[in-house]
Amino acid sequence: MSTPEPNAIAYDRVRAVEWEDGRLKLMDQRLLPARLEYLYFDNLPDAARAIHDMVVRGAPAIGITAAYAVVLAARDRYRANPRDWRADIEPDLERLASARPTAVNLRWAVERMRALIKALPDGDPLPRLLAEAKHIHAEDIAANRRMGELGAALIGAGSGVLTHCNAGALATGGYGTALGVVRAGVAAKRIKEVFADETRPWLQGARLTAWELLQDGIPVTLLSDGAATWLMKQGRVQWVIVGADRIAANGDTANKIGTYMTAVAARHHGVKFMVAAPTSTIDMNTPDGNAIPIETRAETEVLTAGGTRTAAEGARAWNPVFDVTPAELIDAIVTEKGVVEQPTRAKMVALMGS
Ligand code: MRU
């Protein structure tokens, strides 16, 4: 991998997941941007609950959190039962993997830790498991930097870009996928203006993307999700850049609800559509978007804002939190292994080598 521009690295101050003094440390993303607070975890059930409750969110960040959570579980299980801890940890791994259904990085990280658990010699498993979790974390940051370079190279100088949800440092090990491309594109002066959808109902765009870009000194303009099409009509954006929670074997991509709508609008207006995601988000066992499980969350996320009911009393809500953008609406899938333009199953197989 080549060395990223020094400027691009300077735009990289935010970390949501850390391992500190034998504990998992998570920035509590539910409180941002009003308060910057951290929570510490020393056992797997609490860490799994934090994933479910969205203390930490974003596909790669969830995967990295899970890897550290496996370390915590192994510590407890080995202390309690050094002979049979491998059998005891199995229910923990399943509980963790099912904390959220759509982001495949979660199960990917659990499977990688499970494979190591099986291969470990007898004795204290902690050093090897912790090294693996740290490796997964470092790999993710390196992948994001590489994607930043590859993605930014596709963008013409002086472009406006629109992003949806938060696919940034907060959603990954650091630097971000879609926002990694934004960071590298701003550093290379290819991107002159960044727009972010507020991303109803959880407001990842308004609360998280705006916050993290401003931490790094990158100006950002927010818009309500419904304004994106009108922004495109004005000719103010040349690329939509998003992350992914799961990319199927044919290139169909699950991402935050509203992504599909944005992709349809982009195609109509001749705006290019880029998905930036590490290969850990590609699931070659999922044939196409129809097979991706879509998480549905509580009605209250839609019926309320900031804890106050905004919807008419008695109204119900439907709250699918992801949708699937068909491959034919995607101009480029940018991964750390390379760029797939106009994705098809054959091109995805060529990328993944299976
Ligand atoms: O529900 P969330 O906030 O976990 O959803 C996150 C997203 O949809 C992100 O865009 C996706 O995980 C990519 S993160 C690099």
C-alpha cells in the first residue's frame, strides 16, 4: 500500500473504539454532538448490548467492537474454566453476532475470532486474541486510508459531494469509508463542498457526520433528506458517496435507509454514485440484495425527536433502518483491494477471488 498524503492523515482525529487498560472503550454516539462521553466495558454481554443500543454503530466499528468483546469473553471463560473455555464461549459468540442483523462485519469479525479460538494451543488465550482484535482494528484503518486514495482519484477537481448517514471515523476503526474518501478528496483539493443528509430518524448525518467533519476542520452543509434530489437538480454535487452495511455477491448494497432513494435520484440527474467499503463488508454468501436481512427498529425512533413526541398521538410508524441499492445504480464500489466500476457478480468474484 502506498503512503497517504500527510494532509489526508491530518484530517483524522476521531476514534470511537479503543482498547484501554484491559477494557473496551466506546465513545457514546447516542449523546453526540451535545456531549462527548466514553463508556468502558469489561464483559461481552454489556458490549453486545452497547452494539444493539447503538452506543457504537456503523458496520466496521461494530465488527471491531465485537472482536474486542470476544477478548473480554475469553478472559472470563478461561478464568472460570481453563480446560473447557472454548465450549463455554460459544453461546457468547452467537449472542454477539446477533446483536444487529444487517451489518455483516459483525459476524465476519466473530467468525475470524472463532477460527483463531479453534486454532489456539492450550494455555492463556488472551495475548493471541487481543493481538488479533488489534490487528482487525489496524487493518480497518489501513483499508480506509487506501480507499480514501482510490475513491478520491475518481473525483474531478472542484467537485461537490453528498453523503448519507455516517460512514466516517465514528463508524469504523478510524478515518472512515465514505468520509475517508471525503477526507482524502478535500486534502487533494478535488472536493470543494461537502453536503450531508441529516438522515432521519436517528440523525447520523446531522449529529455524527457534521460533528466529525468539523472536528477535522472540514466544512459541511446539512440538508433534510428530502432536499437531496433538489440539490442534484441545481448541479451542486457530482458524486454521492456512501458506506455499506453489507454488499451482496452481485454488488447490491445495503446501507442506511434513504440510500436507495438517493441513488435513484442520482441516476436521474447524472450524478455519480460511489459505495466505499472494506472487503469485510462484502458477503459472497449472500447472492443478492433480496437475501440481506433488513433490521427494523422501534417505532419511537420515528414518532419522536430528541425524546419528545412529534407525531400525532395514535399514529403508528414503520422503521426499517436499512435499504438495498441495486448494483445497476452504483457507478463504483471502492474497496481496499481495488475499485469495481458498474458492479456485476463476475466483477465481484474477480475482486474477492472466489
Ligand atoms: O444504523 P447504523 O448507524 O449502524 O448504520 C450505519 C450505516 O448505515 C453506515 O452508512 C454503514 O454502516 C457504513 S459505515 C462505514
